Amino acid sequence: MVASRCARRRRGTTVVEFAVVAPVVLLLIFGEIVGGLGIARYQEVAHLARDCARYASTHGGNYQRDGIAEQTGVPAVGSSSDLSSFLARRAALLDPRRITVSVAWTGPSGVTPANMPTYDDTDPNLVPPGQNVVYNRVIVTLSYEWFPEAFLVGPITLTSRSEMPMSY
């Protein structure tokens, strides 16, 4: 008899507990999904920055001067717009319209226009297309404006920078 009275007083407590706990659990699960999508997008941005830096380091400098661009039909990289066209074909998870890319070349330390060495094919300091300055590294900065799927916050800018030595 005592057990049946306790059971009657606790009727509906499971529904009330579920009503309190379910929204919190669902919010946490949804937050983890959106966070995972953000991490996947950032990884894609970092991968594309490395890929663009590699492409710019192998398709600049001597690549155009030696006539390989004409032989292969693959243009040399001389500006950010050249990398943007390369990037548009590679962006799998990202909207190419929201990607901005910038490319810069840096020279070796201590080299100024006054003491610039003469250009030599064997010199590791290579020249980007159309410029008369010796450079040996390419720096690519890629930014992506991500709108989280939760729509609770505004756009988040994901940025990655990659630097590589000129390879050709």
C-alpha cells in the first residue's frame, strides 16, 4: 500500500525532468555540430593557404622567364588575382565568393636595391613575374567569411597564413 501512494505522487516527474533537460542537451549537441563545422572550414582554409603558397612558389620567378608557362599552358603567379582563379577550382567546403587571398614576396634579409645581387639561374633568390627585385619567399594570406549555421552570431573571419620558399 505504501508503494502505490509514492508512485501516485511521482506521476509526471519524468516528463517534467525531460522538459528541463532536453533543451539543454539539444543545445549542446547542436553547438558541437556547428563548432565541428567551423573547425572543418578552418582546416579547409589552412589547407588552401598551404596549397596556394606551394602553387605560387612553384609557378613564379623563373617559371615565366624560362617559358614554361607558355609550354604547359599554366599561367605564372604574379598577383592575388592569379591565385584566386587557382583557388576557385580547389575550394570544396567553402564558397569561393567569400574567400579573399593576398600574396606577397619577401626578399632575403639584408638585400636592398643598392646592394642587390645580379640575377643568376642557380641563385635560390627568385624573381616573381614582371619584377626586378630578388625574392626568395612567398607569403599567402587567405581569409574566409563564415556564417555559422546557428545564425546566432554574425560572420566569423577565418584566416590562415602560409609562407614557403620559392621553388622555381
